Amino acid sequence: NPDLVAIDYVKAGADILTFHVEAARHAHRIIQTIHAEGAKAGIAINPGTAIETLYPLIPYVDVIMLMSVNPGFGGQKFIQETCRRIQLVSHAINAAGRVGEIQIEVDGGITDKTISMVKEAGATAVVAGSYVYGAIDRKQAIQSLK
């Protein structure tokens, strides 16, 4: 429940805190609280949640994380529709006049093949778990993503 615990993470030293909008009761209030404590606020959204859910929060956030798999376990296949969702978020950020102010992050199914697709769609950061941690040579896996 991010409404109850978000502030604890910031007070423990987090300088960026991202929470799922689906789990929040009062997302805007959480964002205000995070900012009031001097940290950056991010919102995450699951693949099955309407992208329009994010739009009212764009004026207030620093990070938007699009899940490109259903959260819960690693190693899932990248959901192709995520690229279209990245483009929609990118356009909404542009319309709000916040280009360069909001990081668009993608989490799930990131590999040396999918990273170029999300970058071309407008992502500015990725989370790569299984691809890196499941590799025999983690340094090489990271290098292939760069």
C-alpha cells in the first residue's frame, strides 16, 4: 500500500520512489508527499491498465515506468504493445510541455533485441533483470544492452 509506506522509503534514503498507480488510493497525494521530502516521484503502470490513467499525473511526476510484462516473476516475454504505449506517453509528455523533464522507463522482457524497440519508441531508461542476472557473463550482457 504505497499510500501508507511511500514516505518510509524516502525517509530511509530513497531519492527516487516509483509506485504502481493501481496500488495507490491517492496517487497525486503520494507524489506531493514524496516531493515534499525532497525526492523524485515516479509512477508505474501494468500492461493491462489503460494508459490514460497516467495523463492527469504527468504534470507532477519525474518518472513514468511502463511495465512490459505482468509483474510477479522474471523471465517473461516482452509484450509488443508496450512500444505503442511508450509512444502515447511520450506524446502526452510533449503535449504537457515536459519533454526532457520526465524519464520514461520500461521494465520487463528487456534483452539485446527489445531494447532498441523501446528506445525507438521513446524510452529513456530500462530495467533489465533476467537478461543480466541470468547471463553467464553479466558484464557482456550489460555491454550488449549499451
